[in-house]
Amino acid sequence: MTDAPGSPPPDLPPIPRARRSRMAAVLGVFGALIVIGYAAVAYSEYEPGSPARDEIPASVRSSPGGYRSFHFWHTGYHGGK
């Protein structure tokens, strides 16, 4: 009673492996395309729907009441101890 060299012993029967479905492959490819597309857009620094940005002159930024000036956030006396 000799077994073939490649067959499993009688107390360890072969276990069938689950097959991958086509849907898993399709979702894997779709996910890879999404990640690659996002990486390409992030690398190119493209922002869809945003206009070209202009630089605001320093005289406008630093003037009292101007664009994000110190006086916009801190006006008047704020008290103390």
C-alpha cells in the first residue's frame, strides 16, 4: 500500500480553493483606475473649476481695513487683566 509521491496522505484531503469572480476583477481594475487618475490630477496640480489666481498687491493686504489685514481681526481695545 504505497501512495504516489505527490498525493496527500489519506488523513489530509485536498481542500478546494475559492475562485475569484469576474466582478472582483472588474472592481479591482476600476479601483486602480480611480487611484491612478487621482494621483495624476494631484501630480499636475490641476484644480477643476477654479479660475486662475491673481496676486493681491502688498499695499492692499497691509492697509487698514484691507484684505485680511491685522485690523480686520483686531480692532479697538480688547481688555486685559
